[in-house]
Amino acid sequence: MPQTESRTAKQRVDPLQLCRTMYPADPVTPLLIQYQRLDPAEQIDFVERAASALADTVGTTVGWAGDLVTGVLSDLLTNLGPSNASDELFNSSIMLRFDRHGYIAATALVAAATDTPWVAPGGVIPIRQLTTSSLFTFSPRKIASGFVLTREGVTGSNAETVVRLALNESVGVKIDNALFASTPADAKSCAGLLNGLTTLGASSGTSHDALRLDIGKLISAVAPVGGTQLVFIGANDAAAKMLADVGPQFPYPVLAAGALASNTLMCVATNALVVAVDPMPRIDIGDAAVVVMDDTSPADVVSGGSAAASTVKSLWQTDSIGIRVIMNLAWALRHPSGAAFISSVTW
């Protein structure tokens, strides 16, 4: 029998595999062993090979896709933060997730003191039947925005500032405008929190007393639903004056929203506001697309065989990068008394 067939299993261990097992952190020696086992012609081809990095999105490869993608994502989440009143209000509300569902059903029931009456010792406990007929459903509404950056702008030192500004203006402010509006729900957006509400009427006067009276009106209107889970949102001017007057001892958060009309103050019960979002917005990046450069009335590039859009840009031809942000978001009040507002305050 040939000697090679009488080797033990230990003697037949592949030297390349053995080296990788014993020295997992050594990247050079396994390559040398692999090189020595090649034919001379294959050795030339092996030497001429060059490693190419994957277009990873975790930022491990400098100067490649991760430099842009990770920056865009972190900027988006940062800019939907304290600079927008909607984000702070959402963080205090009832948060749900779509998780690819076509709609979410939520109950409009709001706790009341009559649900749990006092019972005397030995008394009979009443059994209440809660109605579920007040369920409401809401489906995801899509908020989307796109913008184009030159490659020089992306690779330059100002890319972070440009991306942050674009995302903040196109996403965060847009949500504020829809949330603190009086418009009804449609196929595109949810109803604004002021929809169907009538101002409670501003108290007369320009002093601290008028402010206190208006605050009391709003609390009286919303507290039966929200208890102490209340948030005040004012137009920029109203919020600033209110914060300067009530001081840090005021027990409720006060947010500023530029989407509200001047001298408007509203109050929202956070336990009555239901918000459903995607766990993570979708961000698409491309450099070979054709886009319509129109943020007012965008049209299809071609419709019916003829050009429909007037301003079209080729990202490939102009060496530009397009970024598209898409996220599903919806909100609703579980009770009509979950929000109230006063317009034209005089203090």
C-alpha cells in the first residue's frame, strides 16, 4: 500500500486550514501558503488580483457608500428631534407600529371615574360592559421628500450641514404643518389636531391674569380626558411669552410650533393621541436616475408618450446624487376632547 494512503487523519490535515485555525488573526501566512500551492501561471494571476471593498452601509470603508448613508440616517433622526414640536408630542403619546400592516385599529375608549365605583364591604361588585363600537382605524400615510446634491457637495466638508438642512426642512417641518392644522383627513394626510375644533375664546387683557385665565380654559376642556397628561403647544410668539411668564415651576411641557398661527395656544391630552409610525424611515440613494426638479407640482417625466415635466435632471449626466426619504406615519385623537385651542390671545 502506498505511504500516502497510510497517513493518519492528523497527518492529512490541510496546512492552509491548520494555519487559519491556529493563527486566525494572521492575514499574511495563509495567503503565502495558498500562493505556494498554485501553478506558476496561476501565481502570476494571483499576484495581479486586487481586493475591492463592498459598498457597505455601516461606514467601515472610508470614502465609499457608508460615508453618505450613515450620515443621512443619523441626520434624519436628529432633525426630527427637539427642533420640531411634533416629535416631542409624539414621544409623549401612545406610540404604535405599522409593521407592514395595512391599517391599525385602536379603541376610542377613554378612562372615566365612573368605570370603577366604590363598593361597601360585602357589597356586590358591579360588572360593566365596555363598548367596542367606538373603534377607529387609520391606515399609513406616506410622507416623502427627495433632493439632489452634487458629488462635490457630498464629498466636501459641508455635506453634513447641507443634508441636515434639507432633511429638517422637508420632513420635520412638513409633519408640524400637517399635525397642527385644521384640515380634514384625505387620501394623503391625517386630519390636523385642530380639525373640527372651535376656539375657546381669548380672555381680555394683556396682563398675567389673562394668561392664567386662558390656561385654565384649556385645562378645563382637556383635563377630563387627559388628567395631568397634558402638553401645551403655542405659536412661536405665544410659547415664548408663556414660558417667560409661568417660569420653570409650570407642571406641563410647553412646546413651540411655527405651524400654528400667531398668538395661538393649544393643549393636547397625550393619552388621547395615538401615533403609528414605521420603525425606521426608508432612505434611497442613487446617482443614475432621472428626476423632476419641482417641489410644488411635480409631474411624470413622460405621460401619454409626450414630455410632461418641464424641468428634468439626469443625475448620471450631472454627476449628482439623489436622496429620497420615505416614511409611513399616521395619527388620530381617541376622543374629540383630547385637544383644545385658543386663537388671538391678547397677553
